[in-house]
Amino acid sequence: MESKEPTNEVEINTPQDAPTAQEAESMEAATPAITAEVNEESHSELKNDEHEIPELLTLEDHENPEPEEIPENEHDILEVDDETDENEDYSSLSMDDIVSKVVDMVGADNIAQVKNKVGLLKAQYVKKIMQFKKEHFDKFIAEGGIEDAYESLKLEFEDKYQAAMSLYKDKRGQWLKELEHQKEENLKLKKELLEELRIMINSNEELNKVYNEFKNLQNKWREIGLVPQTEVRGLWDSYNFLVEKFFDKVKINHELMTMGLNKNLEEKIQLCEKTEELLLENSISKSFKLLQEYHEKWKEVGPVPNEKSEEMWERFKNATDKVNKRRHDYYEKLNEEQKSNLILKTALCERIEQLVEESKDGLKEWTESTNAVNALIEEWKTLGPAPKKNNDLIWKRFKAGVNNYYDQKKDFFNKIKDEQMNNYHLKLDLIHQAETLKDSNDWKNTTNVLIGLQNQWKKIGAVPRKHSDKIWKKFRAACDTFFNAKTAHFSTLDTVELENSTKKKALIEALTTQVFTDNKEENLKIIKDYQRQWIEIGRVPFAEKNKLHVSFNKLIDKHLDALNIKSFEFESSAFKSRVDNISDKREAERMLFKEINFNRNRIDELQKEVTLLENNISFFAKSKNADLLIAEVDKKVNKAKKEIELLKAKNRQIDKMAKGLKEGENQA
């Protein structure tokens, strides 16, 4: 809530040493403040001169301070911008929920209303992410990792959180900038009102008209918001001085003064009622903040009739004392609750330490004790904080007990991992077999084999958890590759394939009667165009696929032989054309050497693949369906060896091209 500058409606007391208008305007002082804790001494000040502004003591901006830090005399003012409740607790939220809440909050139009909540969420985020990364590091070390080899964990929501906080910072900076600008505008408006008040003092107009103008000016003054801190005292002193001069000038009659005093009385009665209603407010911090506002408004209201002054003050003071006592009692109760939480948490620590000491020989005992530990953890989460001086220590004790338990559990389950590792290797064998068959076109036999492998997979027991999901996805992917291909194959056997068959037959007929020239490059271009058209036509019925493919390739090979064109020359002609079109010789050389290196790397990969496949032949010989598996492996080996020979021939051709470029460069 934006506070207003203090004003007087009907103030007739003039200080004996009142400054001149020029002196009042030039005065500068610290912002006056308002205390929510009143006593006889402050009351005496108000009775003597109720428009004066006493000093303000402010309480640190903290929504839920530790009980032992609350002073005996709670005279401080709690200043907050948003509506954060002191019982609001984000410690139970997950990291995703915290980040989502931060993203939602920083999207607010008025960033001042959420800044305290963002601060609480930020504290929880930092605490949880540090704990999460520490546990990740501890786990890495516990599993045999070396500290120097550890790579910090990068969580997917960190960038999202940092982006939201960056946006929050920008918005908050913009809000502060706009607030300062608004203060300057308010300062300008208030100075204009002071000038209007000076003119009004010197006016000779009818009293009723001038007084109405004066009341309007007072309302405008109240409606204007905050001004720069350094200008508050000077503005207030000038305004108060000119108001008093106005009443001296126009000599307001007794009836008008009485009306003003009664109006002030009504306003103070309303303030007393509102202060008494604060005892019904659930939020302690909200009631304390409103109490501060009511004290500020009390000092803005002018004097009341003398016979009512003491009565009104006592009523307001009594209500204030009750609100302060309620706040004090609340923190006393909170302190007792935290002491009780410490006792309960100590009992949880003792129970978990007892579970660590108990012997657990079988899976059943470990399951039961784990359920008990988890129940203790859940019970811990339901408890609030302990006293500040004990909170960290009791948490460390509980955490140590949990860690000790799970260290014991880890040692136990390490002993049964041998069986899981054996299952792991058995499933790896099934994966190898499935991946060997995933590209097979023998739909019937391969389907039966893969179904058999899937049945074997189900019969094999559990594997280590860190491998379970990964190997299952790998096995399933191999099976899905085959069955998806099978589905796609049979779903496309329609008239389109028949049309494609007709087109390919026509293309074979055209290639058969094709007339070639004596230019080898031109002939290569013609043959490549036929190959491009062949590929673009698409699938044909499966029954005709091999026959058409063999016919077309035989015809291509026949023309290549007749034209004395080697296969590697045919495949590298397009590459040579690209090199010849490069004007920069160095760039052309780089392209050639890049292609050579690429081919060499590919040769190495293929040779490794051949070695692996040849080794697998002896392995598959011991498996079911050995003939089918070995046939697929032989097919892949022969294909890889042919590709190796072709790549070697290409590199020889590229070497010649590179030498030609070098010789041309030397001649130039």
C-alpha cells in the first residue's frame, strides 16, 4: 500500500518560531516515521502538538524472524511490499515446482507485489540445488569415481531458472526506476500546490469560496504519492507552515473550527475501530503493517475537541497495546513450537540410529526397515523448524543416520549384483542377435526368431538398475526397427508400386537403346541421370524388386564396361566436377584432402566392422537359428569388403587429381 504525506485538515496551532515561507521551503530533513508502539511520553507529544511527526523505528524486512530475535518491547515497524504470509513455506516443493513458481511470479505486472516470495523461493532453490549436486558428487565418489574426473551435473531447469531471475532483476530495476520518476513528478505537483496555497493566502476572495478551494487543495495533497526522501521534511514543514498561515489569515470562525474538530473526531473514531478489528486478523505481519498505517493516519488527522482528546487517545493506545501483545504472544508460541519440534526431531534421529544398529539379513528385513526409514523421513517433513541455534545440528544428525542406513543397504545389495550382472550379459547377447536381424528382409523367419528372443528376454531376471532402461530401449529399438520396416513394407504394396514397376521397366528399355558418345564425361552424365530417375521412381512390388534391380544394375555395368568406365570413376565423377568448379586452388586442395581423410576413416570403420562380424560368426554358430544369423553376417561382410575396395580406388583417383592440381600450381 502506498503511504501518503501527512496532512492537517483543520489545524489552528501555529508554532511560536514558525519559519517564513522561503525558509520552510528550503528546509531539508530525514523522512519522519511512525511507530506502532505508543506510550505516555509519545502521547504527551501528540497532545501538545498533534501535527508533529515523531521518530520511526523500523523492524528488519523479514517475514518470519527467529523467535529469540524478537525484542521485549516490540516497537519496530515491519515493512513489506507484498502479501507474503509468515506461515508460507516452500521447503517441501520440488525443484521443478520452485522454478515454475518463480517463472509464474516474475511474469507479474507489478513486481513489487512478489519480491518477498521470489526471495523465499530463491533461498529454497539455492539450498536444494546445492544439496542435490552434492549428493550427485557423493554418489559418484561412492561408486568409485575419481574427483578429478567428476563433471558437474547440469540440470535441465537451471537455464529456465536463471532466465526467470534475469527477467525478475530487469523488471525490478525498471520498477525502481519508474518509482523514482514518479516521486520526482509528485514532488513537482506538491511544489505547485504550495505555490497555489501561497496565492490563496494572499487572496481577497469570499471566505467560503477560498475555504472550499483550500479543502480541494488538501485533498489533492493527500492523493499525491511518495516524493524523494530528501524532500519529505522540507515539503511537510512548508506545507504545515502555510496551512497555519492560511488559518491565521482568514481567521476561521468558531463554527467552522468546531466542524473541523468534529470531523477529525469522526476520523479518529474510525481509526480506533479499525485498530480494534486488527485483533481478528489472522496474519500477524499484516495486522502489524496495518497498525503502522493507522498510526501514520492518526498523526495526519488534526486535533479533536479538548473534552474528547484524552478519551480518544486512551482508546487508540489500548487497542495498539493489545495488537502488540498479540504479536508478542504469537512469537512466544512459535518459540515453544520450535522447542517441541526439536524434541520430536531428536526422537526421529534416535529411531533411525536404532534401525542402523539392527541386523538385517534378508530382502524382507531390508524392505521392512526401508519402509520404516521412509516413514521417518516423511514424518520429518511434517515438522517445522527447530530453534535457530539447533536447527542445522539436528538436521545433520538426521541426515547422517539416513546416510548410514543407506550405506549399509548398498553394501548388502552389492552382494547380490553378481546374479544381476549375469542376467545383464545374457540380455546383451539377445541384443546382439536382435541388432543383427533388424535390417533383414526375410520377414517370416526373422519374425519367428525375434519373437523367440523376446520370450527369452522375459524369462531372464532383473539386471542392475543403471543398465535396465538402457538395454531394454536398445533391445526394443532393434525389434521395432524390423517390425516397423515389415509394417511399412506390406502397407505400401498397392497400385503405386505397380505403377513404379511399369516406370522402371520403361526406364530399363530406354537405357537398353540409349546411344552414347565418344565423350566419357558426357557418357557418365547420361548414366547418372538414369540412376537418378531410377531412385526417384520409388518402391516396386517385392516379387519384382530383385529382378528389376538386377536387370538395371547389369545394364549399367554392361554400358560401363562397353564405354571402358570403371565403377569408382563413375562414382567419383560428380566429386571431380565440384572440384573443377572451385576457382581457389587451395580450397580445391583442402576439399580433396578432406575427401581422402573421410574415405580413410570410413575404411578403418569398415575394417573394424568386418573384424567384429567375422568374430561374431563363431559366436552365432552356438546360437539358435545359426544359419539365418550367419547368412546375414556374411552378407554384411561382403558388402563392407566391396565398399573398402571402392574407397581405396577412389582415394587413388583423388591422389591423381591432387597431384594434377599441385603440378598446375607449380607451373603457374
